[in-house]
Amino acid sequence: MMELSLAPGTGFEVVTAADLDRYLAAVSSAGFGSVSLNEHQLAGDAAGAAKAIARHGLRCPDVMSLQITRREDETLQAARRLAHAAAEVGARHVLTLFYTRVNEESIDRFGRCGDLMVAEGARLALEMPPFSELDSIPAALATVDAVGRDRAALMIDTFHFTRGSSTWEQLEEFPLDALGYVQFDDALPAESDDVMHETMDRRAMPGDGEFDLTRFAGTLRGRGWSGLVSVEVLSAELRALEVEEFARRAYESTAPYWGL
């Protein structure tokens, strides 16, 4: 079943349980059935966050994010912490990025992190950012398959798909059982070659940028995919909005693409 979620992106900072309560109220009131939370937004109390999520009639299908680095102890410690958080809130996926070279050693570490997730009823969801080695569906999928789809899945972000090396043919042909979920966003035309600036500050609400989101959503829907779509709009301009307005605009701009 198609499920819309809101990912972190608003300028509203969640520090306390009261902050989280206001944030969840805004997400629910906007029409979302789910919320994607980062570890900081759990306000140091994943069990309490789980109760608040349920109280607002929401689910939390994913938490973020695990960084696979060359520092083994630090990476595994973070994985244990996020696996526990995922179990508390009932998340199916933990968003994951490689912050080191993709090689035999780091893939092995990725797989062991996956074992920790599986033990808590979740799996890793691998990003494919355009500034990394894993900048395309085939590259990211090969890394997922190296550890097995029981431990990891692919997360496709429309920004990463459009600005990376993926093709429409790859989106049309890759195995849907490897797709964990989608992050959905638009972006303004690039004004520089500073990829981090573009990805962190110049995204846009769906329909307000240059991405072919109709084709993207239509391709997946046409293949029969129905899953989680998490709206992730990272914009310096839009962070100035009140959280309630941000959430409302995110839902209203996204729902039509997915037949909702």
C-alpha cells in the first residue's frame, strides 16, 4: 500500500519531547500517515518517541542515518544504537551511507551492521548520493547484493537519481524486491558545481523544480510498486517556514504524483 512520510527538512528543531509532540502533530495534521525521523529527533528517548508517534496516529517506517566509516568500533556502536531505536519505533529500515571507500573491508562492515538490524527486525537502506562511488542504481545495487537483500535494500532519492549516474532504463528494469523505499523531492537548476550546497540547500517542493517527477513516479507505479515515499526537501529558503506550513506544503505537493 502506498504510504507517504515526511523526512527531516524543516527548520524546526526537535530537542525535547514537547518539540517532538508539536512536530508529530504538524506531520499528522498535514495528512501524512508516517514520519521518518533521525536519531536526534527521538530526543534521547526512543520508547517515549514511539508512544508519541502512536498517539498522533502515525507510524515510523525508517530512521536515519548510519554512516559506514573506516572506524569500525564507532560504526558498529552507531549501528547498535540505531538498530535499538528502529526496534523501539517499529522501523523497517535504517538509512545508510558510505563515508569511506567501497571495498571488501567496508562491505564486510556494512554486512555486519546489517546483521545488527536484522536482529531487531529491520534492514539497512543504502543511499546512492551523486558525489559518491555509489552514484547509480547498478553501483548501489551491487553493494546491496554483496551482503544480501535480507540485510539491506536500496533507497532511491529523486535528487540522487536525477543528479547521479542512473538512467531511466535502470529505473525501469531493476528488481523491485531490492527497493526499500523512495525519498521524494524536487530541485532548482544547479547554480554551481558545489554538490553539497545543491543537495543540502537548493531542493524544492515537488513540482517547484526541474525534475521529471511525473515520469519517476509513473515508472514505479506502472511497474506495480506500492511502498513508502518519504518526502525529503532540504532547502535553505524553505527552512524558514513554520513547521505546520512546511508539512502541509510537502504533503499537498507530493500526494498527486502517487495517486493520493
